[in-house]
Amino acid sequence: MPQNTFLGTGILDGQIVEANQISQSVDAFTGAKDYRITLTGSMELSGSFFMSGSFINEYTGQFSTLGLGVAAPTAPTMLYIKDTSAGGDPAIIMEATTGNDSARIRLKNPDVEYDLGAFGSSGDDFMVIQDTTSSPKFPFIIGKGTNSYTLYTSDDSVGIGLGQLTSVTLGPLDAGSLQAAGRVSGSSMRADIISASAAGENIHGTASYATYIETAVTASYVKAENIDFYYSISQQVNSGGRIAAVTGSYGYLQLDADSGLSIGNQASLNYTKIISGSGGGDLYLGSVEEGNFIKMTGIGNTIELDSGDKVYLKDNVVTPGTITISGSLSGDRKLVVGPNNTAGTINARSSSLLVNSLEFNENSEPSLVGNLNTSSTSRLYLSAGGGATNYALTVSASRDIEVFGQMTFTGNNDYQAGLLNKSPYLRLGPKNAYSNQEMDDVTYRGGNFATVNTNNYVLWELDATGISGNAEPFRVKVNILGFTDSGTQYRAVAVEMDYLCTFIFGNDPGFALSEVSKTVRQSSYNNTTSVASSTTQLVAYGQNDSLLKLTLDSTTSQIVTYRWQIQIIRLNSEAAL
């Protein structure tokens, strides 16, 4: 920016004005020196404004918006141009110097830019040019000599080359229609109806999957009621009185409704029906009356095999493609191996492949999903969400299980009393640990539940009736977390407890507890959560202290959400727990 500024030093009433004080203005407005000129108020020009520099935002908001003929707009609109005269048609002209120059507007984002304009170097065509990473593309070009109304949209339709009557021509067309005055060319066309616009051969090539075709050279998969045979098949009636070919144009091709189309041994005159039909437009290969046929229907483009009872496929069934059990069709869709009995039925030994489901039904033997190869290197992979290479778990021939990623155990989170009616979160023990109540290590988890001033809330109970023999000592580790959301941060309290426990048999059986440690911690921001240390504990109670329970005493008046975890650790599994 210019560093020279106007100085008013010495310019006072009654003082002599020196030449250097006047020369400041001359130097500034003649360009002899660069001056910073600051204007307040308005400036009016009746001539032209020549500028070799740029409008630069030196201060926040300076030149961020500009209005021509109107007040400056409000950001994010940066430029607002308006002709305030009555009947004015404002125009912005961007004119190149020569016919080979390009007058264009550039729209730019950090990752892509678009040029719109007349590109003289390309024949004065109007073009839209997209450029990313210096790789220009030309998605839209209009030639300089293009006729009027070459491309025209009217309502929901588009016309090409129809001239000034385009809007009238497109008027009766359906929404989304495309109409062209000349040829529409390409490698393929797909439509519900393809029709000729004039008499003669106006559809060239092959039309597949069309419902209505006129004057096509070849047409496959066409509704039969709308085929006009234009070309002749020239043969005569043979000596046996049978028509070997057809000549002429027919509205219908009709076969006898009872016999259909049959083939047979001419010598023995034994015929077999191979094609028959129905009023619903279906095509049958075989005898409908006898219930043995292959059915091809126009509804869903399906082929049905129907024997009246069962369809038997002899020997192996091989396909290079896909066998699909569709989830979009109605009915009970499944592939069944074994008797198709109701799930849970006694002796209903079977497996079923359903849509997104593999189900087994076996009451006496375990169901098996496995790799039964006897090689020591054989493995079973379980995968989801990424194909065969994104497996989550492997099982080896040596019974080793390897888990890739996070393994989450979820158990019963309610608050039922008693070991036998509570599912553990994690259980470590021998093969029959669950049914025999034998375990080396078991973990229970619970939550979430909210409390306000909760006294002696029972989180968990253990019933001594599930213990047999002389139980060795075991360890109980407890973790309780309570927290509340203040809106700005979580406030929490945590309780950690450790107990040594055993069950004593005899005339006065019961649990004997020894508290090893107890710690209550509260967050530094905590003023709304607290628990009573003395009454938050593991206690023995009931008849002869035969029950073991964990209690919580919450002393806060705020709503606090709690979660808890209990771990029981034993040295062996010879006695029940």
C-alpha cells in the first residue's frame, strides 16, 4: 500500500502556504508519487474510471460487497447490479479484443473450476469447461452456427432440432419425454414402447424386451398381440395338407386350445404335447391338463417347474451362476435338508437355508457348523462385513480360537436374586460348568438404573443352596460407578471393594466374609453424587446367613445412574458355587 499521506502541518489561517504543501495534491492526483487517499462520504464521477490495481480487503469487511446502481448487498452476496431507470434492461458485457480471444466467466472452488463463455480459439462456440487437476472436460458445447430452438425444454419435456414450434410439438408429450427431429443414434435403447413415426422401415436393427414394435428388422421378447408380419415366408402347402409356412399379415397366431402344439413320430402317429397356453397369457411346455409342465409367465419374468406334486432333479445339479432364494417373493422361502417339520418339534432333524438365515432343528444331537477336514492345518473362519479376508474369528484343528478386533460379552442386566436365575456376563470353567454350577471365574454386570436417595438397594444376591461339599475360600471383587450429567461435565462416584469369602458347613452353616479393602472415590467436580461407605457393602443375611447380597446406599438428592460389576475368583472347580 502507498506510504505517503497528505500532511496539513503549517496550513493555518494567517500563515503563508508553501509550495511543497500544495505539491502534495499535484503529486497524488497526477501519479507522480503514490499517496494513500482516504475519502469519507460519496464520490461522483461523470467520466470514466481507469484502474490498474485491485480492490483489496485491507480491513475486515472492506470491499466485501459491492453494489452498482443499488446499495451494497449483504454477505454472502458480493456483487449486486441494478438498472434503476424505467424499462431498463441491465447488461454486463465482456468483450474480447479479437475473434480468436475468449470472453468467459470462471466459477472456482478449491478443487474444481468451470469456465462459461464464447471461446474464439475453438470456433466461437459457447462452452462449459470443467477443469480439475489440469484435466479439462467439455460437457456442454453449442456451435456458433447452431440454429434457433435447437435445444428446447417445455414443461417436463425436451425437444431437439424441432425449431420454433418446439413448445407446440412437445405440448401433448408425457412428462420426461425426449423428442428429436432427426435420428437418435446409439449402441442400445430401452423403452416400454418403440413405434415408427412413418410408414416403412423406420426402426433399424434389433429391438429387445419391447412391448410394442412396428416395422423392425428383428424383434425379440415382444407381446404377441401386436406383431405385424410384413415379410413373407414363401412356401407351399405340402402334400399332406399341412401348412409348412405362413404368408401374409395376421392379427393373431392361433393354435388349437385343446391340443396345443405337439410333436411326434410320423410313422406311429404318437404325438406329445410340448406347448400349450392359458387365458392369462402364460406359456406352457408340457401338458397343463395332466399337471406336468414348465411354465413361463410374463409376471416377474419367471419359469416354473410344476409336476402337480414334486419336482425331482436326478443326479447332480450344477450351475456356473447363482442359486437365489428370493426375499422379495411371498411364501415360505427356504432350502430344507431333512424333514420340513416345525422348529422345536421332536425328532425334526433338519437344516434350513432361509433368506439371511441358516437354521437347525435337532433335539438329540448337536447341530454342527464346522470344517471337518482332519488335517492339522484346517481352520474355520467366521466373517462379516468385508468378505473372506475380513474374518473376525478363526478356529483351528487344535481348538485354538483367535479373535480379530473387539470381542464383547453381553449378559443379563436385570436384578434377579439367586445364582441360578441370573446369566453371567463372563464365565470361565470346565466343560459342564454351567449345568453343574462349577466355575473358576465368573463375572456379573448390571445397569443402567437411576436412583434418588436409595437406601440399601440390592444389586446382586447369591443363594447358598447352590453350594455342595466343602467349598474352598473364594474372592469377590466389586466395582460400582455412579454418574450424572450436569450439562457441562459428568460428575461421578466410584466404589471399589474386595472381599475374601467362604461357606461354613455344620450345625450353623453360612457365609463368612472378610473385607480386604474398600475405596470410595468422587470426581473433583462432584457436588451432586455421593454414597454411604459404611452401608454400601457385601453382607451375609437370611436363615443362618445363607444368602450373600451386595447393597448400595446412595445419599444424594440428584438422579444418579449406576453401573456395577462383580467378579468371583476361585482356585479350582471341584466344589460347586
